[in-house]
Amino acid sequence: MHIQVLAGGDERALSDLHSWLGRDPGAKGLPVRPVTGDGPTMGVLEALDVILSNATGIANFALAYATWRTTRPTSTGGGARTLVHGDSTIDIGHLSAEELAELLRRLHRDGEDTGTS
């Protein structure tokens, strides 16, 4: 399953999340690729492409994301809070690790039902 986590105008938060995922013991093996802008925003980090291929990857990403979010100052904006999968765009900034994992499992199942992932 392919998801994107959007910068939401906060390139620094997304860069920090990318670094966090690379250091997290459970998530560091996940395929995560930075997506930079074209045109006038060329080189600006806009999203992270993440591939979640199984239940373990989903759980590891959800736990790493939720843990990363708890390390962020509450005064910061909403960077790296929006998840995109297919036609779905979802604010995940308030979800617990369990809620995020369940959401991702549901999106994964829905993608399998329609033949996409």
C-alpha cells in the first residue's frame, strides 16, 4: 500500500519525521522516499512516500509516527499531519498509534477489494 504524508507547509516537520522513521527500530526498514516540488517550489520537501506492504509495516509506521508526534512541541503548526491514500485525504495528527494502525489496515483492505494498493 502506498501512502503519502504531506508537509502541510512545514518542510521542517516532514524532514524531522523522515529522519525519525530512519532511526526508529521498527520503521527504519520501511521504504520511505522524500518527494520534492517541481516548478517554483523545486527542491522543497512536499511529502514522504511510504510503502506499507504488511501488517507489521503498518503497525511499525503507526507506532513510530505517533511516538514522533509526541516529541513535537504543541505550539508548532500542523506539519506532517495529512495522509493521502488514493482519493482519501485524512488528518492523522490527532490519532493514537492504535487508531492510526486501524485506519491504515482499513485503507489497505479497501485497496485490496478494489484491486489497488
